[in-house]
Amino acid sequence: MYDPNSPYRPPQPPPVYIIKEESFTSKAILTLVLYFVLYIPGLIANIVFWNEARNVQARIGRAPEGK
């Protein structure tokens, strides 16, 4: 049995990381609408969302939905 006053600790389980899935489908539709209304804001939104999707892909190891 484990004694809390003992200087030796039992092995601890590895930490569990929970990564929230994020969909970029709505952001892609918003970018498409912005491209139709005004080109420059659509281009800026496209660059921002693309970089965000790349960061999420690097974090979770696969392409997120809507990339």
C-alpha cells in the first residue's frame, strides 16, 4: 500500500491533453462572401483563417474540417 509520508512515489500516468476540434467551414463561407462583396477584406480574412487552420493542423496532426 502507498504511504503518503514515504519519499518514494509510485509512477504517475502520463498527462492527457484534450484538443478541441475546430471546423473552418463557416469561416470559409464567410471568406467567400467577403470576396464577392470586397476583394481586399476577403483576401485578408483568407490569409488569417488559412494561418489559423495551419496552426490547428500542426497541433492536432491532421487537417481540420473545412481547410
